[in-house]
Amino acid sequence: MAPSGSPHDPLRPQAGGCAEFRSLRRMSRRRILEAGSLGLLGLGLDALCGARAAATPGGAGAPTGFGRAKACIFLFMWGGPSQLDTFDPKPDAPREIRGEFRSISTAVPALSICEHFEQVAKVADRLAVVRSLTHSDPAHLSSGHATLTGHRAPVLNSDVDGPSDRDTPHLGSVVARLQQAARAVPPFVTLPWVAAHPAAPGGRAPGQNGGWLGSRYDPMLLSGDPNARDWSVPELALADDVTLGRLEGRQHLLRLVDEQRRALDNSAGAEAFKQQALGLVGSTAARQAFDLSAEPEKVRERYGRNIHGQCVLLARRLIEHGVSLVSVNWHNDGGNFWDTHGNNFRRLKKDLIPPADRALAALLIDLEERGLLDETIVAWVGEFGRKPQITRAGVGRDHWPHCYSGLLAGGGIGRGAVYGASDAHGAYPASAPVSPQDYAATIYHALGIDPELMLVDRMGRPLRVCEGRAMRALFA
Amino acid sequence: MRQFTRTVVGPMVCGALAAVTLLAAGPVGAEPQAGAPPALEPIVVGTPERIDVQPGAIQLQTPRRRMHIIASGFYADGTTQDLTRAAQLTSTNPQVVRIENGVAVPVADGKAEIAVTVGGHEVKVPVEVTGQSKPDVVSFEYGTLVALSKQGCNSGACHGSPSGKGGFRMSLRAYDPAVDTETLVREAFNRRTNVYEPEASLLLRKPLMEVAHGGGRRMKKADPAYDLLHDWIAQGCQVDPADAPRCVKVDVYPRQRLLKRPAHTQQLLVLAHFSDGSIRDVTNLAVYTSSDEGVATVNADGFVTGLDRGESAILVRYLEKMETASLMFLKDVEGFQWNNPPESSFVDHDVFEKLRQLQILPSDLCSDEEFVRRAYLDVIGELPGVGEAQAFLVDQAPDKRAKLIDALLERPEYADFWALKWGDLLRLRGNKVTPAGVHKFHHWLVNAFRTNMPADRFARTLLTANGSTFANPAANFFRTAADTNDCTETTSQLFLGIRIQCAKCHNHPFERWTQDNYYGIGAFFNRVQKKPGTTPDELVVWVSRAGEVTQPRTGKQMKPWLPLKGDAELAGEDDRRDTFATWLTAPDNPFFAKVEVNRMWGHLLGRGIVDPVDDFRDSNPPSSAALLDHLAKDFVEHGFDRKHTLRTILNSRTYQLSSRKNDFNRNDTKYFSHATTRLLSAEQLLDAICRVTSVDEKFAGLPSGTRATQLPSPDVDNYFLKVFGQPARETACQCERSSDSNLSQALQMINGPLVHSKVRDEKNRLRTLVTGGKTDADVVSELYLAALSRPPSTAELDVATRHVTASGDRMRGLEDVCWALLNANEFLFQH
């Protein structure tokens, strides 16, 4: 009989996929083997359909930087930070454009950034700035989708269309889909909330979950404020009257019942998740990954004793314990995040930049000290930038997708690099324009996933996970 | 028994040599195929009673024409074998026709015969060669585009992708020759084609990898495609004249064949029939795919190698023409002995016939405990109550299963459960039909199932609904399927089992459906209009008298078109939907009844005869065509009575087989030799937890006591249901209901608030029992019956009661038992 994977085999393409796709998949195997380093994934070759990592004939090996990263920390600056007031200052522009802030020099001689990123300035030689990000979609939700998935949203220019299973899977969901061996910790974690915008009728941004891959690849959401004294992960916190001992007793009973029908078909997938969940809930070791109190106070201070700082620290801790991708979404700060229409400068200076600055700098140094920076790609970006022309009231900046900046660091990204440039007012790219899709493709590239990868959706259609092309020049 | 008088080993015979060479040529292009078939086994010719040779006569009308010759042996024991590899081909006049690797090649005008000799038989095939002195111009469409399709150049992953590759874009699988003409002929100033020095054309050098090609090496000079492309360029990149012959159909030989080991290979012959009456061999130009590569693989030349027992449909594509060859591969399994299980109806007959052929042994009948749980969950979506399970288990009547089936089909929960299923497919949701509309449409659905509305009437009522969405809730069909394209896609998927979405933008890449077909179906629905009703949330559906659909690519106005039938004849200004509905629900409609019975079968057996249940296509054949046909026929004969078909299936031994496997059906996932276990659906699971603990779940805005399977829509925001795959009802695809397990589900069951609160509830089952004075053993036994519909084994009872005693706190100990039962696979799964 034809051997056939169990329906719960995560690598079994659902509904088979079309014939063309199957032959593509077959064809890709050798190429994958040629690709060599596959970083984090320990990939099931079957899964890498169409990943043409080493499409260069003759198999000259993997392209630069491919697969250098084993994990990713995605710091999503929800709301859209101003490029002029962060990493692309224009000190020579008129005041109504350059704004209130001055620029300062950094550890990279040619690189100046906003004065309030004092800490980041000191570690700028560990990161790369992309100054020519550009797209044309001014809506938070649909742009968020493009940023987090590397693929345009099902509905463009929309703040009305929330998540649906037509969404392209988040970077982390694709990573989860490709990860073969189950680990004690989940592959993809989001914290501290699912990015949502009160001004957007659609609510939550699309592109933050498994999308067309299915809910199986949704992230594990750790919500709340990890800086709070009583913070815990509710899913992992045992109910008051269930002690670890009692859970053990329950497991004992459960094993006995399960033994009656041990060979129950198709239960392998569910059983694996059951064991993982029991491990998370019941084993001290797995819970360690989520336990911020195990971090020395000094370290916690270094990241900043605030929700963002502690989320970033938690992200590092999770990566260390085997999580592959952590998305830290700028938290619900009650002030519309980086969406500074009305009070750009005060908000940035007071609420937004200081914690962001501190946490990012701390993360890069911490990762470096732990020897993790080379194998962890860190992204810092919003869904768009802000309009160079300050609003008439003189206090805010409106949406501006046509030019903005993002950071990348670690995982083979060249240190101190600047990619692309904007024009004199930071309004349009002056060179090397790249899309949020390209930005995501660069992360895929670092993680050893060919951005041209195709996976089947639940209807069996092969779909591209990403529309972008990696900024290969960024890799050292 | 067959007498093996002669064994021919590979290279000794010219035909065999040819096959070996073909195999080495590998699949499409130069990519070696991982999992390629093992080295070809020698053919055992034996003594066939007779042989058959295809084609029966050969005409070679241009210098480029060729003809494969296929020989089959028919044996006394009823078996058949492809003898092409072993056949000796001899031309009676090599000056007219010669033989090259088993293929007839024209030499000069004249007549001759080809003698085909194998297994002691000889068949002579007359050959007529003409036109050899005339130039043979390569057709753009049937030469160039065929060659590019053959090499995969215009596939979706390569230059056929919407944005092309490397600045070179072709239409997907050559569905749009006009665009390809533009690209390849009109843009010929570039270096893609070089008429003066054809070999320097990028169109050749790239796929040969003489210059860097992002897609790698896709062609060799030995490929037929190379000659076609080369000659087409050398002849000046000509476009086909308007009156050039068109391909009207393709035939594949054999269409169907059963091969029993040692026979396990089959050379296919693919003939294209053209409008000028010519029949051309396109065997090495067609594109092949196997529907089940674990069973059989097919190479670029249409040579099929069986790898294992089972069936595979080999899909043959020649531009937009498709055909399939259905091949079944059999092999004697050591120790296998058919055990003649009793057959309750044609269902068992068809299923067992196939199992016997494939030498798969069905599992035993399931136990009463398994049956009662299975039947309740499948028919009414609920677990049997403790009393119900007990009553069934102690009943001694021989026909108690049949009686239970009859009783369950009459339960009100039956209608609720099936309304839930159709509510998913019809996308019943507040944001689509308003909250008031949800309740009215849901009520309509429940009523349709309660009264067992025949499926034909059900479909017709939906598809032709007019008027207020409140007064006539069926009209909501056109509210969820909000525009013409949505109607086309929804109707095709729901009632034809065709996922036609791809054909919206281009001809379906791996199916017969074209873009014209898509818009042709749309022409039945594009006159549907909506206007506001008298109350705010109400819409009125009406049909205008005019309006046509335009195919966006060709700009042509489309006539209403019926699959496998053609353009529909319409009378004047009648509602075109009536024509569609009449065609759809006619007794001889080739889609409707099959899709309906397949959905029911898939629901009850956990896997469709065609699976996924709404994905009927040539490349996804039914696992038993006979069974599907018989069920559909029976369904039609019984007036599209759903309960009749459900009853027939439920009473079959096939349905009642155990999920425990034996040594001879261990790997079967397709032929229903054992029950398929699967996770309970979100609603089934939530209701089951409530039922076991005797603690209802409260749903906001609905009366207390409402069960999850009674929910009119997922608008009731219940986290537990969402985590367990309750669909958001955004598509008409069955696939939207996720059956995946995930970590969140496991965490919900193990440590989630819903399970925890019900296990601890002050008024739950275990507390009520304890308060009522029951012993630990009594409580444990009842919990087992409630959750698993069986009493605990002695060992289970012993461990559980000892756990309760040891835990010090009786309630806590029993809570633990309850928790363990809710987390047991035996509870979480339907089996």
C-alpha cells in the first residue's frame, strides 16, 4: 500500500497540493541539500517546496548569509514610527520638516540618528539601518500584514479588514510550519498582545497568525505586562488548587486510560501537543523559559523596568530556550503607540523612544555577550513612516508609507551598514528602494528559508509565503 | 496458472532497450527525480492468449510525425500485461517506415506494415506514409507552446507565474496563446529567438543551461521539445494561420487497466485528434502526473511504473485538453486470505470487492460500546447519555443497531447538527446576513433537515430564491454569495464539488476547467439583483431581465454554460437560474448526487470517497468509482432522500467496522477497511464536556441550555470553540473547518478555565453522585460511561478508586478522574 503520512503530520501538504506543486517539491530536494546550512530549522525537506536556496547551478553553495540565523526577535513598532525622528534625521531640512529633535553621531562614523536614541547610538556598530523602505499603503492594518508576513494583505489600503484565514501566515507561522522536531517550547510566540488599533474599525491587524496555513500555526500569545509583579502566563499557571503533585497524579491516571487505546489512529499529532502542553504546564524546566523572575535584577534593569523592556528581555529568554521567533508588538500603551498624529514630539521623547532605545540597545549587547547575536536576527520596524511635513497644528505627523526606516541586526547582517537612502526631506527613497516584503524576505533569507518558498493552503493551492526579495547586500 | 515459457531480460530486446532509455531520460527537464522508480524489472511475457496492438492503423502525414506502438497481452487467467517493452517491431518496408526505439518513423511516401511479435503472437499494423516531400512547418500553438509546456517553462512556479521570471512571462500552461504570441513572436527583436542562428536563441540556450538560467537545466538537445523549438525559430517564428487545424480531443490508451504483479508497468499512448481528421501521436509531448505517486510514477514519455498496490489516475495534459488513464496495481500479499465478511447492502459489496482485489482485510465489526458512541456523535453530534448507552448495551435484540440508527435519525438534534454543517458551508454569519437574518436562515435550515427536505429541492430552493431575505430565508444564499463570481464559486463548490476559483483568472492549471467555463457558469447568476427591504436589515433578491457576463481576458460575452454539457439553450427572459437548477437536479446530472452522497459518506466515514469531499477532479479520483456511482444512483432513485442514504451507510458493515486494524489493512487510508479516527469537532467536544460533567455552557444572548451544536453562527464569541477549529464561515469550502490539533487546544484541555471550572463545578455530575450517596466505584463507572460509553476495565476501576482514596479528598480525587477522562484520546477522538 502507498505509505501515507498521518493527517496530523505537519509536513503533509493538506489536500495534497496540485500536481505541479508536487513535482516542484520533488525537484527542490536536491537543491535543499545543496543549500547546506539551514540554521534553525532542521528542516523537513519535504516542507521546503520550491525553496530554491541554491538555484545557482553547479551548486556553488548557499548565498551569503543564508541560514545564518537560528532565531528571530521581531520588534514591531506598531503605529508607524517617524523616520525623521528616529533613524533618518534631516538636520538640514526646514524646521517644519526636520522637527524638534537634533541628531547625534553614533559608533558608526558616517551614521547619525535622533538624539533620543542615546543607547542605540552607542551600539550602532552592531546593527544596520534600512532607510529606503517604501510602499503605498497608508492603512495600519493592511500595512501591518505586509510587514509581518512579507506579502500584501488580502485587502489593501484597509483599516477595516481584520484577520482572516486568507491572510498570509506570519513569518513565525511559516517558521513553525517548517520546524520538524517538536521542542519543549512553542516555535512562535507573540507578546504582549495581538497588535490592534482602536482607530481601525477592523481592530486587530491581519497577518499575525497562521493565516492560510491554519490556526495550528498561530503563535502562542503571552499577554499582560511582564513588568508587573504578579505577571504570569495564564495558560501555564496552574489553577489554585492544582499543584504540580496533583497534576502528576492526573497524568498517571490519564496514561492509564490512554493505554487502553494506545494505537488510536491519527492521534499522534494531538498526543504530541498534549505532551508538549503537559511539559509546559508541569515541568519546571520548560516553565523556566517563561519565568522572568529568574533573570538577575541587573539584567532586568538594563532592559528597562517597563512593559516593553521586559517583553524584549522575555523574548531573549524565550529564544535562548528554543523558541524560534518572538514577535514583540509595541504594547497597548493607551496612547495610540507610534501613531503620533497629534503629539509627535512629546510622545516620542517622553513615552516611546526612551523604552525602545533602552530595550533595543540592551538586547543587542546582551545577545552579543551571550554569543547569540550572530545566530539571532533582530528586526525593529513599524508598518510605515510619517509624513515629513509636520501637521498644521505643528505637533504631529501623519501616515507616510512612501519612505521610512527599519533596523536589522544579528544573524549575519552587516554591522554598521546603511542600506539605501532617502531624499532631502525623507519623503521618498533616493536610492535602493525596498518594500516591507523585501524586509521580511531578508529575515527569511537569514533564517535559511528561501523567500520564494511555496506552501499549500488548506485548499491545496501552492502559494508564495513572501513576495519580497532579500536585501542580500546587507549580509556581511 | 500462467505458464512462464520465456523470460525476456531487459537489454536483450530492442523494445526493452527503448524503455530503459526512456526511463533514464527522467521526468520533465533534466531534474533528476527524487524517489525515482527502482531499476526496471525484466518483463515476464509468459503465454498470452492473444495480444492487442494500438493503434490499429498508422498514418504518418508529415516528416515530423511519429507513432508509438503499444502491445498488450491478455492471459488465460484474466490478467493483462503491457508487452510494449518486449515486443519485436519489424517494418515490412524500411524504405517507407522504420522503427526507432519502438516508434514508427516515416521515411518516404508509400505503404507498409509493421509486424508486432510478442509471446508467440504476431499482429500486423498497416502504415501509410504521405507528405514526406512537403515542408513540415512547426505550429506555434501545437509545437512551440506544447514544447514550452512540456518542459515546464510556463508552469506557475516559473515563467507562468503572474509576474513571470527574469523579465520573461508566459501565460500559465499556455492558456492564453495571444499573450504568448506577443511575448515570443512580436517581441522577437530581443535575443530570445534568433532566426538566423537558431542555436544562439536564448529560448534554447537558457533551458539548456548554456547560459545561466535561474530555473536550472530544463531541457536536453535530445528532448523532442528541443527540435520543435529549434525548428520553429529556424522557420522564422511563424504564427499559426487562422485556418490551421485545431486539436479537438485527446485519447489515451489504455483508459483503464488492472495490472497484477509481476505486471507492473504500462506504456501509455496519447493520440491527439485534429480538426483536419489527422490523428497525431503526442505521447512524448503530453504532460503527465500521477494522482498517487506512492502507487505509481510516470515519466516524461508516458511510461508508468507501479510501486505498490493501489490505484493511480495518470492525468494526461496536452495544452488545455485533459484525459486520465486509471491504473490499478495488484500484488499477492503473503498470507492473505479473504474472509468473506457478510455484506449488508451494495455498499459493503462495492467496498469489499475492492478490498478483496487489493488484498486488504477489513477490520472486525466494532463493539457495541464503540458503535453507540460513534452513531450518536455522527448522527446527532452528541455523546449518548449514560442511560442511553446502558440501555443499548444491555439490549439483546439482534437488530438493535438498525433500531438505534432509525431512532437517531428522527431526533431533533439530527436537524440541529446538520444545520450546523450546512450553516458552515452557506456561511451563515451576522456580518453577512445580519443577526436577524442568521436566526431566520438557521431556522430555515433546521427545518429543512427536520422535515428531511429532499436534497434536490434544497438546492433548487437556494439557487432560485427570490424575495425578502426575511420572508424567504433561502434568499440569503445570494446575500452571502454576494456577487456573480461568488455565486459561481459557491455553487460550483457546494453542488458540483468543483473548486473552480483558479479559473477566474486563468485556465485551471491542473484541471479541465477554463476561464470561459468560469464566466459561463457566472452567466446563470449575473442577473441576480438586491434592493433594500422594508426593514433595516432586510434585502430583497430579484432577477433582472437583461445583463450578460463578459470574459475579462477575451472580452467576449459568455453564454450560460453547463459543465460537461456546453452552452445552455435558454428560453427568452426566463430566470436563467431555473435552467441551471433544473440541469443540476436532473436524475442524470453527473455531479449533484455524487457530491451530496460523498459529503454524507465523508461525514460518517471520516474520509470522502472523493477526498476532500468538495474537490472532484480527474486528478483526484474516487477511491471507489463503483461505490460512488451506486450511492448516487440509489440516492436519486429514492428521491434525493438524505436520511435514506445516511441510513444505508450507517447500516453497512463498512460503517460499523472497528478502528482497530489488522496486519492486512494497517496502511490503508483510502479504502475504508477500518473506521477512521478523528478529533471531535469543536462543537461536539464542547457539548461532550458539558454532557460528561453535566454542566451547561452559557452562550451570550441565547437561551440557557443551548448546545454548541445548536449555535446558529460563530458570532457567539466562544474562545474554546475557536481554538478547536470552529470556522469563521468565510468560504464555502469544507476545508475551512480545521481538524488540526494544536498547542492551544492541548493547553485548553489540560489547564484551561473551561475544563477546570466544569470539573470543579459545585453542581456537576460527580458531586451530584457523591451527594446522592454513590460509592467511588459507582461514580468512576458512571464517569466512564458518560465520557467513553463503556464501563471501566477492572484495572482502570481499581487504579481510579485507589487514586481517590489516596488523594485524601474524595472530591478532588474524583475531579482528577474526570479530568483524566476528558483528556484521554479515547474521549477526544471519534473512533
